[in-house]
Amino acid sequence: MADVVNEVLADYRQGGDGVLELWRYDLTVEQVVEVIRAAQAVREVRVLALGRRDDERREVRGSLRPLGEAGAAALAEALKQKAVPGLQTLGVAANRIGKAGAAALAGAMASVPRLQTLDVARNGIGAAGAAALAGALAGVPGLQTLKVRNNGIGDAGAAALAGALAGVPGLQTLYVGGNGIGDAGAAALAGALAGVPGLQTLAVGANDIGDAGAKALAGGLAGVPGLQTLDVGNNSIGAVGAAALAGALAGVPGLQTLKVGNNGIGDAGVAALAGALAGVPGLQTLNMEDNEIGAAGAAALAGALAGVPGLQTLNVEANYIGDAGAAALAGALKVVPGLQGLYVGWNGIGDVGAAALAGALK
């Protein structure tokens, strides 16, 4: 064990930035805990990255074994002993910690009061795990980023987290996508947004939010006037929900990214959102892919692009805009001169539409 620990610490010393990336190594739970305890004697650890990153396997020497519930409990005990008292970022994504592991880590939150970022994504913590974490958030009042994506927390877990947001008033980023959250959970989160007035990113994509949930979220946006990113993609909000969100955009004038793809908002929904774009003049990214948008919707969107002159990315892939819609967008490209990415694939565009776009791109 000593050889592995020494190897990790040698790399840590060389880095010199207080970042301990244990996901790069093939470590057992015991070795993880030993490294954490030994690191304190070397330098104050600011970032502890234990999240498993299989997508970067070719760039690493090993692959951290999943912590599991037992590993999360061991890690929690090390945190309680203040092995890394200056910890600011804790990442344990995709480690199969489950609800028991989440509860264990929750019990250690008060021992890392300077924590700013917590990432427990893809761990199957469920509603119970979310509730445990929620109960511990008051112990880390300076938390700025909370990532709980893809954990199956559902409406109950979302409500638990919502009830705890007031305990972290400086929260800037909240990721709760891919959790089976429906209208009730969305409403709970919306009602809690006023407790985190400095929120800059709200990502609730890939859930089960419908029109009612979208209406609730729209009503809550007034509580986060500095919002910069709103992701409600991959839900079921429809035209009615899109219209509700459109009516709330003026309340978040600094919005830079809006993702509403994969929602079936149709021409009526895109027309409503298009009519509200002037209220978010600094918008840089707009994603409306796979929304059953036809030529009429594309024309409405094209007519509104002048309201977002700094737009850099526009995604309307997988719709039905055809040649007429392509021509309408082509005619509007001149009002967004800084556009860097235009995604129009899978839209039934033929030679005429392609020619119009090509001419505009010149």
C-alpha cells in the first residue's frame, strides 16, 4: 500500500495546486482513505476528485474502483476526522454509493464547512439519499455548486432538496437532471428558488416535467434574476409550458443559454419563445432541437433573431422546417453576425434550402 500512496502523493506534490485526483489511479477503498489522510501532511487539499471518468480511460494509468456504500462510509469517516479541513470541492460521481453512502457523506458535511462544490451524480442515491443530503446542506452554507444528476430522486427527493436550498443562499449552480422529477417536484424547486437569489445555472433537463411543472418553474424565475443558464430540455413541457416560460424570460434578462430541446413544443411553442427573445438580448446559445417545429415556427424564430444579436449557437436539428424554414433562417443570419454554430440536420432540407443557407453563410 505504501508504494501506491507514495506514487499518488508524489504526483500531488508535483501538481502543487491542492487538487487530488484519485480517479486517475487503480486504488482500493483502503488506499483512497490512506491517501486522503496522508495528503494533509503534504499540502492543504482543496479539490478531492473521486468521480469515475470512464470516458477518459485512455488518458489515465488506472481506474478508481467504485467506492460503493462501504467506501463512501470510509470516506465520510476520514472527512469527520478533518483529514482535509480546507476541502472546497468533493466529486464522487458514478461510484455506486447508493442511499446509504449518500447518508454517510451527509453526516460528514459539517466537517468540511468550506465546501463549495459537491458532485454526487450517477450514484443511485434515490429520494432517501437526496433527503439525507438535503438535511446536511445547512452545514455547508457556502456551497455554490450542487450536482445530483441521474440519481432517481423523483418528486420526493426534489422536494427535500428544495426545502433545504435556503440553507445555502449563495448557491450558483444546481443540476438535478435525469431524476424522474415530475410536475410536483418542479413546483417544489420553483417555490424554493427565491431562497437562492444568486443562482446562475438551473438544469432540470431529462425529467418528466410537463406543462404544469413548466408553469411553476416560470413563476419561480423571478426569484433568480441573475440566471444565466436554463436547461429544461428532454421533458414534456409542450406548447403551453413553452408559452409560460416565454412569459418569464423578461425576468431573467441576463440569460445566456436556453435549452428547450426534445419537448414537442411545436410551432406555437417556438413562436411564443421567439416573441420573448428580445427580453434576453445577451442570449448566446439556443437549443430547440427535436421539437416538431415546422416552416412556420422556423420563420417565427428567424424573425426574432434580431433581438439576440450576440447569438453564437443555434440548434434546430431534428425538426420539420424544410426548404421554406431553411430559407427563412438563412435570411435572418445577417442579424447574428457572431454565429459560430448552426445545427439544421434532419430537417428535410433539400437543394433549395441548402442553397439559401450556403448563400447566407458567405
